[in-house]
Amino acid sequence: MGVNELSAVLWRERELLELLLFKLEEEQLLLTAGKSRWVGHASREIEQVMVRLREVALGRSVEVTAVATEWSCPEDATLREVIAAAPVGPWQDIFTAHLTAMTELTAQIRDVRDVNEQFLRTAVRSVQETLAGVEAVSGTYDASGAAQHAQSSSMLFDEKL
């Protein structure tokens, strides 16, 4: 464990953040094109990337702790604190570049996610309004099995006849 391993984990995390951004933009394209048939697949792929990101984040935490200990930081130091404690040399710049890139990717992901959420809310509202306007007509079957649809007009029976 050490700085090389931490850098490798940060690269992997950046790649997964880029993949997540791609998947969210893919979902957005499906939503804007009205291709709701494929939105479920896109959402599943997003969830798969999120699972992988959580695993890599755990690995990053382990590597940050190892480097923090090596550089005389508290074990629970953040990446930003580890960067501040970095010895003179290239590692401070390398880790700063990773942190900057991941921060920018996270902001982009948040923006696309928010737009997708708006599209999904609009779609749900549209479906609810459509369903509210649909009148359910129930029918029955006769002795031969043929469908008999209920009539929407009311019927009046005169029992005196």
C-alpha cells in the first residue's frame, strides 16, 4: 500500500465517474427521444456503475488511510488533507489533479442527474394524468363466452309492469 496504489485507485474512480456521466447522458437521450422502453435498461446500468463506484470508494478510503499514516496525518484524513501533508515532489500535484477532475465530474453528474429527474417527474405526471382520464368499463361474459361490455348509460326498470 502506498502512493502508487492510491493514484491507481483514484484513476479507477475517475474512469467510473466518467462512465456514470456517460450512462446518465445516455438515459437523458432516451428520455428526450421518448424511448421509455429502454429507460429501465439504462437505469439498471447506472445502478451497476454506482455499485462499482462504492467498491472503489472503499478501496480509496483504505489507500488514503495508508498514505495518511505514511505521511504523518491522522488515519481519518481526507484526500484534501493528505494532499496538504504531501512531501515536496510530484505527488501533491498528481493528487490535486485527481481531486480536481473528480470534483468537476461530480458536478457534471449532479447537473445531468437533476435534469433526468425532471424528465422522469414530468413523464410520471403525464402518465398519471392520462390514467386519470381513462374510464374503466367493465364487462361480463355471456353463456357462450362472448364479451358483453357494460353500457355507460343508466337503465331504468319499471317494476309495475
